[in-house]
Amino acid sequence: MKDKRLKAAAIRYDREKHIAPKVTAIGKGLVADTMIEKASEHHIPILEDAALVELLSELNLNETIPEELYQAVAEVFAFIYRTDQSME
């Protein structure tokens, strides 16, 4: 039986250090709800991508995103950039 609970993942990229993005949080169920709620409260853009969250949730916390996911993560950062631009 497949787990139907909501899942969430957070990633961080330090542009100044030019280090690959890392997974900073992973949660499901109530933890995922709390992550999304806190992100909303702090005006952090949220992108819904169940397939990407599934892949990210297989990584360890503070693990660098593998090269195979760079394209998907680049799309997330492009979304964030567009969201930031529209809020100015």
C-alpha cells in the first residue's frame, strides 16, 4: 500500500559560495504541513512537485543534490526567481 500522506522537502542554495544545493528539511504528514505553514508565514515560495519531493526525500539532510536532479532543481530556482520578481 502506498503512503498517501503529504510530503515536503526544503532545499537551500548559497549563491555566494557556489556550492550545489542541499536538502535542508524533509517531512511527511504533520511535519510536512508545518513546513508548508512556516514557509508561507515567512513568504518563502512553495512549488508543488510530488515527483521531485519523492526523489529529494530519499536523500539525507544536508546532502548535496545529485547531478541527476540539477535540471529539476534549476526549475525550482527559476520558479523562485520569477515569484520574487513578481512580488517587487
